[in-house]
Amino acid sequence: MNKTSRSGGDMPVEEFRRVGHEAIEWVANYLEDPGKHPVLANCRPGELQSRLPSRGPRTGESMDVILHDFEESILPAVTHWNHPRFHGYFSISSSGPGILGELLTATLDVNAMLWKSCPAATELEQTTVAWMLDWLDLPAEWFGMILDSASSGVLHALVAARQRTEPQSRSAGASGPLVAYVSEHTHSSVEKAAIAVGLGQSNVRHIAVDARFRMRTDELARAIRSDLSQDLRPFFAVATVGTTSTTAVDPVEEIGSLCREYGLWLHVDGAYGGSFGIVPECRHILNGVDQADSFVVNPHKMMMVPLDCSLLYTCHPGQLRSAFALGAEYLKTDAANAVDYMDYGLVLGRRFRALKLWFVMRYFGLDGLVALLRDVLRMAAWLGEQIAADARFELVERGAMGLICFRLHRGDAATKQLMSRINGSGRFFVSHTVVGGRFTIRVAIGNIRTQQSNVEELWAFMAEAAGSCRQSRASMRH
Ligand SMILES: Cc1ncc(COP(=O)(O)O)c(C=O)c1O
């Protein structure tokens, strides 16, 4: 029976139990070998949509049919981020305990807006963010909250910083041109946040980077002084620990000193790189972060927690609260001294994200996660060494945070050709960036299922393919 006429009520528990077991079985089979799927979706834009009905069903359908269609129609259009040879963007992945945490979160479906709306969600959030501070060896007294993304995190930080600089801005709007400072390599989410809060894109300064793609503090100081001399109001700067293009680490301590000197709020973006701070031999990347006004780290990037889970910390929770708290009568409670997270941010409805984070932190423990990250670093270093030893390649980043960046000496066209051969093979997925004006391939190693043999397979393919990648005549003329 494909169509069912439902008269109300949820799926019967017996049916849920039967289909639920099947679904878990499907997930277990998938996790056993995600590498059996082509890593990249095999479809053209609009293709899936054109195959799906243009209107939703009038009458309910059976789960068997829905799951069948999931396999037949949806799966071919999926890019498999859990694939061991997924090396695009940042190679992030979900893990068993994280998936189970998501299952239970969806089951309880609580709203973590107020302590009273679900005490467990609020208190587990407080507990897990405190555990993470301890693992990262950052100030225990910082206030932390779990958001969906680092993009939301920096938006909240910007609003809190504006609240500190111009307390009247909440009611009257900002009075003068506030200026924010990022580097040429800072993630675009900062500029987007500046657009969203009405700062104006032209009031975001992109400071030049040095030869290792780190923000130049002499240029930052010069830009701040120049803006001050024109009666503008420098108020916010971002330092990144692990930039998106090349995992560069900005000089956080020096940027922090300038921020203190000129009264700017320092936000540190550790969305990707921050997680490596739990590894003792990498902890130095967080030097100076204890002086930040706010800090973001995404366990959904390198801590094997499924999307979405991003931690925002600040030592000024009062500024967040002053900016965002609005006491609607129907949300008032008698829970004195409890944290109501909705008062510290934009959204009201908040998912119980702490549960999956708690599952992952407890299942692997600090030692387990450190071991996983060390595996990542070891595999990345190995690939970096192969590339460095091959005279046809120019190594740009050797894998300090699991990311290797390189290009072919023969030039951009040859490097692009190499990338399309790698991705066209259907076996691997790598992505690219442009640094120093040159097209550069990024190989991100970080997936929990990636093994040394996968990386060796990629290197063998690359080394072979590189031999026949040439500059086109047209590009040689330029
Ligand atoms: C350094 C850095 N910051 C911020 C972001 C944005 O993260 P999110 O997707 O959580 O908004 C990214 C995304 O890759 C990133 O690499």
C-alpha cells in the first residue's frame, strides 16, 4: 500500500519501530563504507527538482515508498561529505555518537530558549561549553553559548561590540561610521555580518597579509590611525586562527595589543582551526586568545559533531544581553539566577545542540579526539612531504591543520587541469583557492573515515596526472 489516508495522530509507534530499525540499519551500512558512493553528486543543476513532483502530496504516503525514493532520487544528488576521499573545502564529518545525539535531539524536540523551557538543554549547554574551554585551556570564566554557525557567532560579536561602543545604538541606531578590520584572508562571514547589522560594507577594512597570509599588524595600526584621523570610529577587529584559504594563523597577541591600545573589540575566529588547540603540540595557535573579547570554535568542523554546532564565547555577556534581551511578558519566568539563552542572541527557538556535543565529547574523550586530530596531522604531513619532494609541484601550505595547498609550477591553467582530472575521476573531491593571485588546489584532510591508504591513492593519482597537465597556448601568451 503506497497511499495512506491519515485521520490524525503521529506515525503509530509500531510502524516507527519497524521503519526506525530499517533506517538505523541503512545508516550503519552507509557508515560502514561511504566510500562506495561517488564522492561528488552526479547531476546537473535543476535535474533533481525536475524529477520531483511540483506539488506536495494530497494524501500521505508510506515510509517504505519515501525511503525507496530517498535512495533512488535523493542519494544520487548527494555530495558525500562523509566519504573518506572527500577533501574539498574543509573535510568535516559526522561521527556515530554525534548522529545518535541528533536522533535524540529530534525526538525530544525541546526549545532551549529559556532555562524553564528545558532546564536540561540550558544546563548541558553551560556544561559542554565549559568543558570545551577547559580542553582548549582558555579562561574558565568566559560565557559560552552554542549557535548554528560561526557566521552567526561573528554577527553576535559585532552587535555586542557595537553595544559596548555606542550603548544608544540599540534604540537609536549607530551615530557615526563605525569601522571594522579584517585581513584579506578573513572569512567572508564577517563582511556579511557587517552588511546585516548595517555597518556598511565600505566600513570593513581588508588589511594586507604577509608572505604566510597572516594579517600585517603594521598595516592594521596604520589603518586604525588613518581612520581615527578622519573622525571615524574603529571598534572591531577579527584575528583568525586557521584561515579558510590556507589555515594561516594571524598574530593574535599583537592584534590584541593594538585592540587594547585603541579600544577595539577583538573577535577571534577559530571556526576551523580552534579545535586543534586541544592537541598539546598545537596549543600555541591559541596564544593570545585569552585576551580576546569573543571567540568562535566550530565542533561541527574538526570535532566530529554533525552540523550544526558552533560555540561562541565572550568575556562580556552583559553586552550581548544589553543588545538582545527583550522581555516579552509571555516569556517571563520565575527561575531566578538561571541563564535564559534567548536573552543573549538573535533567535528565540534554539535547538538542543549540546546533546550531540556531549555525546561526542564523552564517547571519544579528550584523548580520543586528540588521537583523531593527530592522525589527520600525520596524514597531511605525509602528503605535504610527497608534494614538496616533487619538483613539478609548488607547496604553499604543508598541512599544519590538515590542509595542504599546492599548485603546479607550470602555471594556473595546468593546475586547473590537474584539479579537474582529480575531481573528474569520481574518486576524489578537492577544491581550490586563489592566493597571491595564483590558482591553488586545496586538499583538506580531516574526515574521520579517511585512512592513510586513501591519501596514498590520491597522491598516486595526482603524481600520475600531473605529468600530462600543460599550460594552454592561450594562457602562455598572457
Ligand atoms: C575560518 C572560518 N570562519 C568562518 C567560517 C564560517 O563558518 P560557518 O559555516 O559555521 O558559518 C568558515 C567556514 O568554513 C571558516 O573557514
